[in-house]
Amino acid sequence: MAYYVVESKHDDKECLKALDEFAEKGRELLKQCYFGCMMGDHRSWAVLDKGSEEEVRRLIPETLRNDTKVISVGKFTEEQIRGFHKAA
């Protein structure tokens, strides 16, 4: 499995429709999303542990997929960071 940061956006006119579509996709995605809508920032963010970027994209409501960024991410240990400095 890999971790992906997902950022999806919509505008204020599409907000309720977008939220409905997230709810229709199911609880798995909805309970992992954080929304900025109440603060006027119509984006959502989630960190998902999935097998592939394509698997993540299938979770996103179809009408929002074109405006969604999916970024594969990982963590570094202190040792790895020290190693990066030695290699530089």
C-alpha cells in the first residue's frame, strides 16, 4: 500500500452538490476528508492508504475528478535526512 494526499476542489455554487456526491460515494471517503467550505475555501483534503493512484481516483466523485490532485507521499526518518546531507 501507498499513501496519497488528495486535494479536491469545487466552487461555492457547486458546494452542496459536491458534498452530496462525497456522501453518496460512501462513509470510507467522507470520514477521511477535511473540508474548508465553512471557511470559504471550497476544497477537501484527505490522506488515503491505497494500492494505486487509480484506486484513489475511483473513490473521488466522477464530476470532481478533473479538479482533484492525487500526490503519492511518504515519510522520512531523522537518519534518512542526515544521509541526504552526507550525500549532498
